[in-house]
Amino acid sequence: MTEFHFYHELKKDKYYEPLIPEKKSGLVIIYLYDQWKSGKYLSNSFTENAVKSAIEQVASDLGKSYENTQHERFRIINRGLQEYFLFRNEETNLYHITQYGIEFCESIRNKIEPEFNPSVIEKILSDLISLLKASIAKNDFEYWYNHHFQNQKPYIKRQVETLLKLVEKAVQEFRASTKSDDEIFIETVRKVDVSLETVRKHSDELKDVFFDAEEIKSIILELSFDEYSLDLINQKESVRSFIEEINNDLSIINQRIEKIRPKLRQFISSINHRNFDRNTEHFLQFLLKNSSVSRESSKNKIHFPSVIEIPELLKSESKFIIVESDRLKDHSPVSVVEPKENKEKQKIQLEKANNAFLIRNRIRLWLMKLEKELRDNGNINFTPYYFQILEEEQFYSKTIAIKVASGLFRKYSKLRNYKVSIKKELQTNEKYPDQGIWDMNIEVK
């Protein structure tokens, strides 16, 4: 099989020009797509007159004058688009936009009009986890990678790019506002600050939702195959690096916001200070211009303008502070003791911290899984899950199972729209004779 060279193939005229149309041709497809999606056309089906009308509308909107006739324009543009963007049914003489044409329009629309929807990401990740487990059970990881993971990657990445674009938009608004007068500038900067806070919250929200991806990563890391190939190794690495890339991008967004927002507030403070100085100067000039001086009893008295009310000034009474005599004595300097580095203790503390982090992550994953089932089904019996946790968790299984149980009880026993029922009948499992739990059921009221 000969190796495919994407760049070398695309630079050929027979591919590049038909796949990436000129503006006057590309806008025709976008115009037809927009008319279809806005409801003017009920389906992806257009008459020849509709295509001609789109070509003329684009020509008019671009304000170009063409040397060739309307018929020639239709012939040239239509012929160029039919290779990849338009399909013509010779029997009905009707046209429809190809799948490549639809994806071309949708990808551009998603860039211009980004949509942020973390709940969809949560559903996608949940489905990917379920499908991954099912594929592993069938020993068909490659199918999951090519037909599920690869299909959802663009949407997930687009959500992160949406946040990056919102940050960039806020920065551009700020730069544009620096040319405005102070009042408009401060108002714009405040709006930009609010926008960035909203983006930061979205980023945190997406990061929380994307925590599910860590389960995919852990499954991938533990995954083994009877026969390894270079493709399988690359696919595993692709999944792992993609998840890390998304997490890094979200961290970068937050870091960038945290760098920008203090500068915005500094600008607001600087302008407020400048306005205060200017207003103070105006006030002093007003006093100098409108005040008068009279002599009373050999003293000069200043009379301020009548519009200014003089507040009553209270004279502060002198207060004596009693200081104990021994506080005034010199004290010997306190010796500084340098702490001794205990590497063995540090190692133990690091190990404890890592174990605590592992336990917290596993508890969170189980809670998210159980809460999802509760939302989907309206009720959940925790008892079987208690023993499932003991079976699936390799480390600290008892701790994780107990904390998941207490976490569920503590949360849902306080919520009015949920009912927690506990039967004081000890449930056991022959695999774990030393473990038992009361029957606990949670349901939506």
C-alpha cells in the first residue's frame, strides 16, 4: 500500500481549488445552506433557478461587477461547485448540498457563532465510558477509537476553543475601549471584567464535567491486548494525550484570565484616581473663584459660596495611653531555629497525600456514577454497589465504599425532593464475610 502524502496531494490544482472555493463560490453554498436551515426551503433540495438566484445574490452583496453574463457566471460557478459541494440529479434537475458541503458550512458557523454547552459534554463523556467498557469486553478497542472517540473529539475541542475565543473577544473589547473617553472606558472595562468572570466559571464548570475523562484515561492505562500493534499503541497514546491537552487548555484559560483581570482592575483604579484628582482641582478652582474674605475682629474670615455646606467639625479630645514600664525595656533577640530536613518523613507525608488524592478521586467517580443512575432511573439501591466497590477497587476499597455510602446518605437525606430509606437488615456477601451494610434505598419524591 503506497503512503499517502496529504500536503503534496492537496497542493495539486485538481484538489485544492475544488475543495477550497473562492469567496464568490463558497458564499453561494453558505447562502443556500442558510436559506435551507432558516426554513425558506423545506429540505436540502434546490431548483436550478434557486442556485442561479443564490449566485446573483452573492454577486450583488459582494458589490462586484462581472464582465461575463449571468448565464456564464452560473455555468462557471456551478461547474466548480458540482465537483465537491453540489450534487445534481439529472432526472429531476434538482440540486442538493453534499455532505462535504454541509460540514464545510457547519464548521464555519461553529467558529462564527460558538455555543457553550457543558451538559452535552457530560453526556458525551458518559456515553464514551459506557461504550469503551462494552468495546473492551468485546476486545474491540479499535472500533471504539475510530467510530466513537474520533467522532466526538471535534465537539469537545470546539467547546474549549469557544472559551478561548470568548477570552480573546473580551481582550479585544478592552483594547478597543482604550480609545474611548474615561466614562465609556470604565463601563466597558467593567463589562469585560464581568465577561471574564463568566468565562472563568464556564471553564471551571467544563473542568468539573471533564473529570469523567479521567476514568477513560485510567481505563486506557490499564488496558492490555493479546497482540499489540503500532496502531493500537498510537491510539491509546492519542486518547491519553487528548485528555491531557484539554485539561491543559482549561488551565491555560484560567491562568490567562487571572493575569488579565488584575490589570483591568488596575486600569479602573488608575482612572478613578485620575478623575478624583481632576475633580479635586476643579473644586479648588471653584472655591478660589467664588469665595470671599472679610476682616472681623482683626482676623480674616473666609466665606465659601452659599451652595457649599460647611460640616460641623468635632474637636478630638486628647487621650493618654498608659504603657507598662517593662514593655519599654530592650528584649534579647529571638534566636532563629532552622528546621531540619527529614526526608523520610517527607516521603511518608508525600505517600499519604498521594493516597488521599487517589481515594478522593475514586470516591468522586463513584458518586458521579451513582448520581447519574439516580437521575436517569429515579431511584437507586446502594447495597449491591457497596460490594461492587469492594470488588472493583484495588486499593483502599473499604475506605472508598464507606465514604461513598456516607456521602450519599449525608447529601440526599438533607434534600427535600429525595427520600432515603434504610432497613436495619444487615446485607452481607460471601466474598466479604467481614463486611456488612444496612439496606439503603434513595428515590426521587
